[in-house]
Amino acid sequence: MHYSAAKSILIENGYIPLPVIPNEKRPAIANWTALDYVPPNGYANYGVGIKCGVGEYPIAGVDLDIIDEKIAKKMFDFVVREFNVPLWRVGKAPKVLIPFRAEKAGWAKRSSNRNGSGRVEILGAGQQFVCFGVHPDTKKPYTWPGLVGDLCDNAAVSLPILSPTGAAEILKHFEILTGGAIPEIKSPTDFDLTDPLDAIQPIGIPLEKAEMLLSQVDPDCSRDQWRNLGMALHHEYNGASAALLIWSRWSAGGSKYKEGEPEQQWESFGKYTGRPITAAYLLKVTKPEDIWAPEPDFFENLPKSTSRFVTDPPAIPMVVDDLLPKGIVSLFYSAGGAGKSTIVLYMAIKLALSGKYPIDFLGHKIQPGRVALLTAEDPDLILNRRFIGILNDLAVTLDVPIEELRQTVDENLSIISTFGHAVQLFAIKNDGVLKPTAYYKSLRNCLQNIPDLQLVVIDTKTRFSPGEGLGNVTATQEITYYEAIAMETGASVMLLHHSNKSSRDGSQTGQQAYRDASAIFDSVRAAWYLRGLREDELAAQGISATDSNNYLLLENSKNNYIMRCPDKIVRREGYKYYTSKVVEKMSKADRQEMLKRSVYDKVVDALQNGPATGCSQAELIKICQGLKVSRRKVVDAVENLIEDRLAERRVDRQGFKIVLTDEGRSYNLEAPIA
């Protein structure tokens, strides 16, 4: 499609188009970056660009400028899955551009470091991307292979919103996939470990492993060794700031540390032109051993005889009766911000108190024991506020002084925070196999020293492993290592994780809502999904819209060894949680009718309170978007209104308008749908 044909459609859809020189990527006009830019007329045979970062609906173009096909696919799958992306543009595969709507105007460009596989750029103010035209290298038209078409078919208001946090997640995922912006490696192990200068190229050490190795070296080493270690990190990670942070933090542990000196040295390393000191030097200094080498007689030493099975086997031991068995790996997942960390901390504190006080968890009896909670996402201030908030509420409920409760909790609950530290329990080896790190061994040793351990919480799974998005084989390996902890300690290991972003509206449940490889969900023995309630569920429970944020639904998605627990409605009051019986759910037909009525009424209300001359479809979409109604539902509601003769389309100088009929203006929002 040429500029002159697409211009008016794109403007109507909320975009700012500009003409692009045929068969090139450059704009055909000079003033397109000006704040008062107005799309010109003409340019019949020119390509079409989309201006980014400005306007009522500022566009952010996520440009996956990646030439490595495997990494390109992983990045594309990640962005599509996590942000519910409906459309994308392809010029020169495997490179892809994905349009978003920026959270606010003035969005500045963000980008990753470039390495052998390419880079990721997130286009913002002062930039544009080609929407339609011919690619200068392939000599073929740009395509939009998604199911919903191109930007002429989709209003800007309907694009997924990208926040600065979301942009950072995308760039971080690329850095993880490429090993922290490590340049492409041809032969990662082709060097002599006995000669620290033998390797010239980066050797492919994951950043978290480099941090672990560096921690084995005395920061009060000689100045030459200290500087050589810094040069090795600078070379291995292409001067990345994350590597500088690791070197600086390690240096600060020595008595010779001078504030600001690592940063000054780091800058000078970038100007060094001699033969490089690489990460092979770090390997030589630390001389790591593969402590996880296979045992030669592993299977020979495993028990084989069925005599170990007794005639009258004992009952399955429980952490929380009829809810959480002991000695398994389980999963507790929800959308970010739903409150999974807080409710699990609430359970952990109750478990720590249950040996001394009459206490339960959501109506289920608790078996006394100790809990270890490993957390990485929240600083101590937030943990402190949640901890004291829960104890204060329990002190009132139990009529016990908080100091007495604290003493019991201190004896039975360990909260281990790695916030601010790049701790990875696992690493991906060069052969693609997930292996435990020294951090994993350290955690196992720590947990083995806690007597009568009932529960181990990992908050969150992703914080401690690079395995997300790497497929079912890697996922199964990861669960196996957590099972080893459960077997050695006898405790239940609970992994906290996130649901996919498209499940926020409650349309997906169980495994559908889970994010990551299906093998994770299949391998754990129990799983719980925490989410908000849908409109039909709130109505069925008799919960008002103003009170809806105080309620959650806890779904026991699977439980292999005991009867699956029925869904629970959970009410939050401060740091207290109560349960109520779930009222019978609406039928699918009733739910669809209720949702249809809800959207129908919102569109009618917008027209009744709008100008007498009516609203354009784009204006209606904008109004209803603020009410969390999608573009497609608004379009469907408009068609239903016209079919029901409550509205009609009229044409004026500004185009088509949706105008209520006399019957529509008197329509009672409380009446049933015709």
C-alpha cells in the first residue's frame, strides 16, 4: 500500500504517518521530527512510515534486529507470549518489528548492546519505522503476517501498552539469551586453561557463574591480579555495566578498596589495544572443578527390592491438611501484583506458629514445623512491612502479645533474601544442559541444617534460574533438582511463578494461565492459581464492584496425591485472609449474555452522554478503552445496536458517526437486552 492510499486510514486509526523514499527506509521529507508535523498530501508511489513516541497514542516499535534465527525466534515468542501481541511486521527475516502503544508520550529510544546475534531496539520519539513499502535488501514488500492484519486494520488504541518496566523486561531477556551481550563465539572451549593469554575471543561464561567464581578470590589480592580480573570481565562481557557492578561489588569487600577506582579502571580497559586478558584468566585463578560429575555406580547403588514396600503403608504426610502434601515440589502462580508473595508469607508465618497456637490456613489444619523462604524480588523494607502487618493482625486474633509471637516465629521461620544479588541456582552449559551451580549446593547445605523442615518457598522461580523459555527438557531438569531438595530435607518445595499476561481478565484457568514450558506444570505434583474475580463471578458471589479488589479466587489446578481442593473465594482485610464458599458458577451462555449486556450498556451510556451529533467509531473505542473494553467488543456492540435499531450510522463532513435513534436515547440501561 502506498502513502497516499494509507494516509487517511492510518490517521483515523490514531497513527502519525509519513512518506518514505521508495525502496528505502528514509523519510522523504525533512521536517517529520517537528512537533507541529502534519502528514502531507500527495506522495502517491512512496512507502509509509509511522512516527514513534509522540501524539495522542505514542507508538513504541520493538525492533528485534536479530540475525541469529534461534535467538530471534525465542525473543519473538517471548514478546508475543508475555505481552499478548496481536500483530507484527517482517521486512528481512528473521528480523521482526512489533508495534506497541507507549505508556506515555515523549518515550525515548532504548536499546541493548549489539553482539554477534544482533540487538534489540525499542524505537521512541524522533524515530520512525516503515509500515508499508519495499525492503531495500530483499527487494520485496514488507509483510504483516499476524492474524489481525496490519495497522490499517487495527487502531492505535487497541495495541498492547508498553511501560518502561516492560521495555526493560524485553531488553533483559535478550541479554539473558545472549549471555549478557557476549559477542558471538565460534569455539568457546578452544583455549589452554594453563595459559591465561591463550584465548583471544570471549569464552562464553554466564555472568552469574563469573560472579560466583570471582567470589572465590580474595579481593585483597595483588593489584596486578585485581586489574587483570577486571580486564577479563570487561573483555568477556563487552564492557557491560552489569559486569562492572560485579567487579566493583567484589572489590569493595577488600581493605584496599577506593571508591570510584573500579569505574575509572573500567573506562581505561575500553581503550586497551594489546592482546586481551580474557575470562580464561578467571578460570585459571579459581581452578573450578565439576562437582556435579556423574556417579559411576549411580544405578547400582539405588534400592531395587520391593521388600522396602510395607504391607500397611502410612498416610501421605501433609504440610497443610487436604491442601499441600509434604515432600513434593509444588507451584503457586498468579499475575504480577495479585499478592501471591504476601499470602504465601501469611501461610509460612501461620505454619511457624502452629505448633504452639490453635491456628489454621484458610480453614485447613496445619502440621507444625519449620519454614525456609528464599526471596529475591522484594527489599527488606517491604518484607518487614508485610511481616509485621501479618503478626499484628494475628496478635489481635489470638489475643497474644506480638513479642511472644515473634519469638516463636523466629525459632521456626527463616527468611533468606538475595535481593540485589545475581544468584542463579542453575546455569545452561555449552551443550544446552541445565546444571546446578555452587549456589545450589550452598542452598542444599543450608536447608539440610534446618531440623524438622516442613516447607521451602522459592520466590520466584525465574529469579533463581535462566531456564524459562528454553523448552520442556530444560524445565524437567530444573524440577528434578528441586525434587532432590524435597527428598533430602523431607520438606515440600513451593515455587512461586507468574501467570501469562493475557490471563489477567480471568478468561484462562489452570494450565492455560500458567506461563513457561508445559513440563513445569506437568512435573510438579500440586499447583495453585491465584487471581481476581471476573464480572460474572463477582455477580454470582454477590460482591459489589467497589469491594471487588478485596477478593481473590484460589484455584487448586492440580494435586496428584490427594483429592483436589475445591476453589476458594479469599477475602483480604489488611493482612488477614478469610474464605467463603464458592457460589455455583454461571453457565457459559449466561456469562456470555452478561458480558454482552455489560459492553452493550457501556457503549449506549457513552452515546447517551456524548454529543447529540453522535461519535465516530474511533471516538467510541477511545472512550470505552478507558472502561477496559476492547476495540473488537466495541465494534460488535455497535453492530448489535444498529441491528436492534437503537443506533444508526450517519455521514457528515467529518465522516461516519454513530448516532442514537429516539428509541436509543430513551433506552433504559437496567432493562434486559432486546
